[in-house]
Amino acid sequence: MTSDTRLRLTLLGGYLGSGKTTWLRHQLHVGAFGPRVHVVVNEAAETPVDDALLAGAEGMTLLAGGCCCCAGRAELIAALRRLCDARSRISAEEARLERIVLETSGLADPGAIVAAIQDDPVLVNHIVVEETVVAVDALHALAQLATEPLGRRQVGAADRMVLTKTDACAPDALATLRATLAGLNGHATLSAAVLGVEAVLAPLPAGARPAVLPELAGEDARGPIAPTQLALPDDLDWSAFTLWLSALLHARGDDLVRVKGVLRTPAGRLLLQTVRKVVQSPEILPEQGESRSDNVIVFIGRGYRPEDLGRSMRRFLSPTRTT
């Protein structure tokens, strides 16, 4: 019996702000996927951010401007075919690509992506989807599962779930979440990670009960979640910008699911990230020359018009603004 020599693929999914990139960065750093790995990063926004955080990967393909489960599906299939074609030109005795890690957009349905790969007559002969890993935000997952059908589909598609931010989650809430996840997907293994590093997950308390999730039908009345990009001026008033962003999150934090961007500040290149109303600790990134993602903020949410968001920022940052 001959061994399966097809290219292995790990699919990494999870809702917006669940910590996928942070987890993946650490896995690449410790070599968890082996020596010859190609990372494919999919971002819904036209101007990407996450690729700047994975600069240490051996090989990378960026797919920006549409989720690869729907609008960006054809681009994903074409990219995977190119990788398979390049690999087939190298003999098995040479050091050739062994694994692809596909980091999906936070708006992607992992099940639809797996189906797209398996339904493609070329890829099915060259790629085997070995595992679907889904990152689950311990702080926000219960609210997402109660309101977002996509969050439930992501959990349901997982072979392995990685609970993130468990250090900031109350024990009772964490126990409820774990029981809820087990009810939604009992076959998936469950682990925890803090800032990408594996964390100890204590045994589930005997009395833990799942949350009662409502039936979800149809789309949210506020419309679909979509990205909006805003370019920041070079002479940005950081104090004014911080005040505007704080006010925006306070007023519209439930509509703004995710905010992220790489900003050039007097202290260096700063990674800014928020999940709903929670602002994550800023991170200084290494210098790597000019990047088209610098000084671009991506807002991902719904219930507002993109032009109103830009108008609000420009009006607030205007030096002629009255107080």
C-alpha cells in the first residue's frame, strides 16, 4: 500500500477578532507545522493587515478583497492550483512543499472552503484537508453564538477548537462557554492559548451547563458585516484620533465587530486592534520599509454607512473643529 503523498492543508478559521493570527504566529515560530510550510492569508478588506504580522513565514500568498468561501473562491482555487503545480515540478527526493496553512477571513465559513477544495477536480488529487482549526474568543464567543449564524457554522466545522483570551475570562463564564461548544460540536478537541502560547485548560466542572442559544433565522436587520477602509493623514493628531476612536467604540461598539490597522507613530509602527468595545494592548512592529497597509484602518461591522464613518473621522480630526 502506497502512502498518500498529497499536500497537507490546515485550515485556520474563527470569528472576527478571535486571535487567529496571534495563534498562527506562535505556531510558525515554534515550528508546529514542520519545515516547509506555505501560508495563505485571506482578508476581506482590500488593504490587508494580517500579512504584515506573518512576515516570518517561509512562503506566503495574500488573498485580499473578498472572503475565499464566496466572493474570493475563484482566487483561492487558482492560488492553490499554482502551489500544487509548482510542487509537482519538484521531484519527491527534493525538499518540496509539505503543508499549506490557510488563514481565513473572520467572515469565512470553513465548511464552504473545504467543500470548494474537495469539489475541484484538480485540487482533490493534490491536496488533502488534514485539519480545520477554529479559534474561539473566550470573551466574546457566547454573545457571537447567540446572535451570529456564521459563528455557529465556524464552530460546527472545527476538528479542533482553540480557546483564546482565557486568562481574561471569568471561570464560570469559561465553563459555560466550554459546555456550549461541546453541545454544538462534540467531536472537536478543545485546547487553550494565551497570546498564541498553549495554556492549561482545567477539567470542566461537573456542574457546568451550556448557554441556551436562541433560534436564528435570516440575516441581521442591520445588514451584512462588511469592511470599510480609512486612510489616515500623515500629520495625524494622535490625541484627537484616540479620542475619536474611543467615542466611536463607546457609541457603536456593538456594530463595529473589529477594528485593525498598522499605524506609523512617533514610537514606530504600531498595531492597533479592537474587538467590539475592547481595545487590545498595542504592539510595536519591526520596521520593514514602506507598506501599503501602513496608516490604513480597517473597520469591520454593520449598521452604518461607510461614507458616514469617514466623514465623522475627518470632521473630528479637522484642525478647524469647534469644541
